[in-house]
Amino acid sequence: MKAPRSDTGTGTGTGTGTPRPTSLSVAAGILRTVFTPPRRPFSGPSFAAVAVLAVLVSVLAGCSLIAPVEPAPGSPPASALDDLLARVAVVPERPDVPGYQRSCKQGDGCVFGPAWTDDHDGPGGHDGCGTRDNVLALSLTDVQFRPGTNDCVVVAGTLADPYSGEVLPFTKQNANEVQIDHVYPLAAAWDMGAAAWPLETRIRFANDLDVNLMAVSGAENQAKSDKTPADWLPPDPAYHCFYVGRYLTAAVSYGLPVTAADRDAMAAVSAGCP
């Protein structure tokens, strides 16, 4: 597995499915079968019964009896994810394409344009507000703006983090506690095809409010880095369906492929969505 490249943006319906049998219910059925009262006088448990019980105890010792996690409100249904999975291109593995330089300092490549620029033709572009503030304004509740900035500069608010499930306060003084994540990481996008895009398309992708950006926990954004779904999913399983939906939407919208391992990981998530 390749070492991750820095890709973090530090700029500073609930559904129900058919109930599935738990390990405990399956175990109870086996036990009832093994210990059905005999039709002849009892002379002790059979060897088969003892063997099955031993295996059963061993299996239960390693199984979680916790019911499946209910997806977070707003998560897409499995049918929507399966449709996206059917449409996304799949490649065997992620290549390592040279030339990725996010920094725009003198001498650096600046391959996705200046961070959080307003100078793009995507959603929120040319509205007088930087992309980071646009994402914060859309993602936070109880939003407060700096006076005199035409409701552009966000100075405070509250985030329901879509990765950890925690409720996080945001203040301008502690801006790194809430960061902006590129759901389909920029470094991964570069490797998977964006290196061949015109610069204008890369800038739009890096600032696309509708498709590829979310305000998230700073700690989780750093932990994710440029990992893709085969190597990283939100730590709160309730948000797996939501995250996979966002990842696939970004991939399909921009014609980016996913690896076979990513496809398999997301298909496994979809199987558990309502």
C-alpha cells in the first residue's frame, strides 16, 4: 500500500430493512435442534451433540451480538448506491502519477489552483466569498458571520460531524477543529485521471460545494488524508452509507474511476444500507 500524500483542507432517511437473524437467534435454533427431547430413554448427549455445542460456543465467543447499526438520517438507500456502483468505472489499482503539488507557493505546482479560491465557474464561484466559508455556512448550524463581510466570513457555529457523529463547536479562534474535506481526495483524483484535466476543471473539482466538499472533524480529516474507501471509512458506522453515496457521486460526476478494492468495500457498505 502506498504511503498517503497530504490531501487535507485545513484552510482553516432513516430507513429500515428486513430484520436479519442475529448470531444469538441462529445459536438458539441450533441448540433447539441439538437438544430436542429424545424419543427413546435418555442415555446422555451424543457425540455429535457435544461436538456441535463445542463449535457453537467457539463461534459465539468471537461473534458480536449487537444489532446492525441504523444508517444516519439522510443516508441514501442501497438502490441508489447500487445504481452509482453500476455507473462508476473500475480500475485494478490506483496508479502513482508524478507531479501532484497542492501548494501554490512560489515554485510549487499549484495543480488544483489556490486553496478555496472564489475564482471558478462551479457552485458558489464568483459570489465574493471564499469556498471554505461557503462550505462552513452550508454545513454549520447557529452560524455567525463577521460583521461587515456581507455574510461571508464565518466566525462561529455548530457542526454535526458526518464522520464521527459528534457535535462540534466551531470558532474562528480554533478553526482547525473543523476542516473542509475533499470527499474524493485531490491526490487520489490526480492519480486516477485529474492529472490530464485542464486546470480550470481541476479548480472546479477542488471547490465544488455540491459534490465534493464537506465540513468535518479536523482530527478525522487528518486521519483520512488521501485514503480511499478500501482503506478508510468514517469511524461512526452510521455514516458509512452517507459517505459512500458522496464518494460515488463525486466519482461519477467527474468521470473518475475507483479501484477494484474500493468498489468491493463500497459494495459491502451498500449491502448493509436500507
